[in-house]
Amino acid sequence: MPTTTSAAPATAAGFGRFFLPGPTEVHPDVLAAQTRPMIGHRGKGMEELLGRLQPGLQALFRTRRPVYLGACSATGFMEGAIRNCAGRRVLALVNGAFSERFFRIARANGIEADALAVEWGQAHDPALVAEALARKPYDAVTVVHSETSTGVLNPVRELAEVCHSAGDVLLLVDSVTGVAGTPVEPDAWGLDLVLTGSQKALALPPGLALGVLQPPALARAERTVNRGVYFDFLEYEAAAQKHSTVNTPAISLLYALEAQLARIAAEGVEARWARHRAMAERTWAWVEEMRARGAVAGVLAPPGFRSPTVTCISLAGDRTGPAVAAAMKARGFVIGAGYGKLKDPTFRIGHMGDHTVAGLEVLLDALTEVLQ
């Protein structure tokens, strides 16, 4: 059984100084759950554990479909999404490092893929996507919901509508810093495939991938011959129906997942979304305060398209992201420098998982000292 049922905001001593945009700080109760003894992963105990997990996972993902669990990073399920559901031609929506990774995965798997790229820090316009789908036939569109490298939140609901209006076009969604931190509605929004990883807003240690396929995506997988072995989603579907696993599971991480799902249920999924939104809005307000002092240039993502889980902040003057991150580390806090080509001109705050506005204020006070 779960080791705790307390609500998500953490108050444990020493917690609240690690604001990297992934991996996220893990609550001590969740870490402790991993110390439970091993069980046979083909026995009754594993079947019962997976059976207990599914209701909480379905509530978290807002779906009636089974939630797949893989012993890998989310990149593994990104590759699985391509191998199972891409068809012959993919339109990859690129606006940051991780959406670019989705594009590279398609190409690396021999899929004909085109990139519809916009400037890093900008969101994708559904109208432009509709134009691209009208110009050339595609079988699938890939998109990153919450682009961790830039802090941009893409309008996946509207993008799904555009894809489905174009015919048999699947929308494959990486929501690694979305699920558990901001509204994601696979069933209601018609998101054909949604995947995430354990180490972001779900606030677990790294090593688990989680995903949901809608019937059109499952049907596409059935028509696909070269699905591979490790990420054959038809096998994942069959295993989920039996409360089993396709491959050797990460048993200790499943114990941690059970503990965290109990914490999330106690807080409430919608309350968790609201807490993340409150942390994001406080961060954006602080950026405006610092911009008025000339310390930063502003939030990279435009208003209306900002992720509630990670904020990417453009620096003013000759400061660099690595230097700011190093100065914060000297004060006992961990934040992220910029990612990829944004490494030097930006830094990132991961305000997700079990962090609170009160804990975030302590971080922002230290950041104020560094930037002044």
C-alpha cells in the first residue's frame, strides 16, 4: 500500500531548494517508498500493484484508456510513438530542443519527415499547421506540449482539431512537463497519443515513461508492420488489459508511483494544476519586477503561451545562464541554465512537482540577490 496519503505540498526539512526543470525534487515519502522489497514481476503481487495503479493513472491523465508504463525515459516512448503511429510521412512542429528531438527520431527511424519550425520561444499557430497539412499529405503530426527548453505551452487542443479536420492525421503529443502540472485531456481533446516521463511534474525519480493511446492511434499501430520489439504498443495494450508488463518493470519506481498517486489524489488533480499555475504567475510577476530594475529582459515565452511548470527567462546585459545557475548553487539552490542554443542568454526555473508558492518565494529572494 502507499506509504503516505498526505497532500502534495511538501514541508519536509531540506526540501525546496532544487528547482531544476527536470529531474524534479522528489518528496522524502516518495523516495522512501522505493525501499520496499522486490516482488516477482510475473506474479500475483505485480498484477495487484498494477491494478491499484491504473485508476490513479487514469484520473491523472483524464482518460478511460489504459495508461502504459515503460521502464525507460520519455524519449523511449517518443521513439515508440514514431515506430507505431507515424505512418509514412510526419510533420514535426519544432519550436525548441525537444520538439527538434521528435523530428530527429522520425528521421532516424526512416520516416519521411518535414519540420515546420518557428522561432524558439514562440508557440505554433494552428492556422499555419492547417496550411501545411493542406499543401502536402501527412499521416501524423508531432508536437511538444510544454517545451522544456523554452517554457512555451503549445495549444494542443486546437492543434488536434486541425489534424483531425485534415483527415486521418494523428497528433502525437510529448507532454513531459505538461501532465500532472497543467490541464491535459487526451479523451476530451482528441489527443491521439500523449506521453510523459516520471521525473517532471509527476515528481518521481527518472526512469518511467507513461503514455495513453486513443483508438485511432492503436488502429494505426495495428496497420504498422515494423513496430520494433521493446516499444510495440500492441504488446503494451495487451499487457495493460491483464495488469501485466511487457518487459521487466522498474519495480521500485512503481512503488514510488503508487505513493505519489496517493499524494496527488489527496490534493486533487485540478488543485495541483492550480498550484502550478500560481507558482508560474508568481514567477512571471517577479520577472516583471526584475525587468523594471534592468536585471532581466523578460520571460521568453509570450503571454498566453507560457508553461505553468517551467519558465525560461532572458537575461539582460552580459550575464549568462550558467553564471546565474552557478551563483545560485553557491547559495544552496539548483536552477537550470538555458538549454541548447539558449544556454547562455537564458536561465530556467522548474516550478513543478511538489513545490509551493511559499517555497518558490525563498528561491526568488535568493535570485534577486544574485541578479542585483
